[in-house]
Amino acid sequence: MEDLLQDNEEENELFEHFSLVLTKGQELLRIDKFLMTRIENATRSKLQAAAHAGTILVNGKPIKPNYRVKPFDHISIVLSKPPKTNEIIAENIPVEICYEDETLIIVNKEAGMVVHPAYGHYTGTLINALMYHFNNLPYTKGNEIRPGLVHRIDKDTTGILVLAKTEIALAHLGKQFFDRTINRKYIALVWGKLADEEGTITGNTGRSIRDRKVMDVFPDGSLGKHAVTHYKVIERFKYHTLVECKLETGRTHQIRVHFKHIGHPLFSDELYGGSSILKGQNTGHYKQFIQKCLNTLNRQALHAKSLEFIHPKTGNKMFFDSELPQDFITVLTMLRDFEKLN
């Protein structure tokens, strides 16, 4: 009997990687039929879409859905995790759509919107909004389109997200995230002066042992998952630094917890200690000014600026960029003006 290995330490937590090597006595079977008996919740349509997208590899090469497995084959597959809830309520919620075709959709998410339904947030999410949008598209002709989540950003983080509209697109985009070939850049405002103009933060991230609601960094690698954040300085202030971050991995709260770990929490990030004065005197005019900034940007100062990937259908390189939201821009202007006068 072959061993099925499920790798949960890999790139994107919305996808799973399975690897297995077949035994000497393996009978010839279509690979979709074979994998349906080995992988829980793997439907035939999902497996066929994965094969068409090139995310099922046999002996290191993509195969077609009608491939027949044979003894000693080494199978590797990336599949999207099934949604935790099958019922999604379509809701008429405004969403800024940057681009859309029959394969995928690009949105610029606003602050305060949860991306997908989960415990405590079954309505009012981006997925609920997109279900309403898809149901009212003229070309659907009664066929349900479910938005396929490829990656996530936090509730109070703004910026660019790509979602798949077909199983093949979901599998194709998922593999790009899994293989770390998608280029993602974020803009963050952090407390303090970073010593270097650019750098890399490396350290396993995972649920904190002391508080399961937050993430923590485990630099010795004893817990958590491998995480790497590259950054470069865009602008320096007296007590703050504006940085561009490039994600090599995509862990929960990765940028937020990594910068806290090196002593530079994100500005206004209450969860990770950035919503109080960490640099400068906590008195007088400066205290009043910073409180005004925190009230203006009352969430973590983090924006998903741009996204670059290969289109699942055309094979063309796609690039999408977004402007900083107004609350972020306002605080940067306030910081510049304050430092000119002080």
C-alpha cells in the first residue's frame, strides 16, 4: 500500500499538497478515479480541473485527466481545501472591482471587510458580496459561479485580491501561490527607525502558546511554519518608517508578526502592540498629535499594493496595482507636515 503524505507546512493555507509513491502491485487506473479513493473530499471534477491546470504531477511531469497510474509512479498534487461552509448567502454589498473576465476577478478590498465566511462572520464578507455580483452577471445563464479564494488579507488590511471563477483557474492560481511564483507587494508604516535600507525577516510563525488569538515567531523553528518577509525602506520619519514588503511565503498575519518580532510593530496595530506611543515622548503636543493619527488610521497601517501572476487561461503575465487608501494617505501627510513644523 502506498503512503499518502499530506504536507501542511507549505506555502498557502488555503491549499494542500499531497504526495504518494505507488507500490509494485498497483493496478492500472485512471488517475482521477484513483485519487478519489485516496484524498478526502476530492471530487472527480476537482481532480480533472487540477489535471487540466497542470497541478497533478506524475514523476515530475504534468499529466492529463485520462492518465492511468502504474506501479512505482510518484504522484504530487496541489488541491484547494474545501470551503468550511457550503451555503453562501448572496448579499448586495458594494465592492471595488479592478478587473474581471470569465476566469478570474481582481478586487481592491476596503478596510473592515472580512474576506470569507467563518465563525462569527457568516455574512457581510467579500465572498457574500461576490456571490451576489456573480449571480447577476448576464453570461451565467443560471449556472452558479462560486468565488474561489486563492489567498487572503486580514479584515482591516486593504488592497488587491485575486479570486478564481472556475475550478481550473483556482487550481492554476493555487499552484502559482504554492510554488511562490506570484509577486505580492505590500506597503506598511512601522514604529521606529529601521537600521538598514532593506532586509529580510525570517522566522517560523504560528499560533502563540500564550494567546491563541495572535500569532508569534518561533526563530528556532520548533513550532509554526517557515515564513520569509523581504522589505525595503520607502520613506523615513523621525519615529516611523514607511516600507515596501515582498512576501516570499503567505502566513497568517505574517508582516504584522514579523515586524513586531524585530521590534517595529505596525502603526495602529492594536493586536500586535502598535496602537500606543512606542517612540517619542508620551506627553504634550506629540502625544496629542499621535493620538489624532491613530484616530485617523484606526487599524493596522498595511495595504496590499500590487499583485503579479500568470493568467490561468491565456498564459499572459498580469499586473495589478492599487493606490493607498485615504486614511493611510492622510496619516502620511500628517507625519510629513508635523515634522516640517517640529
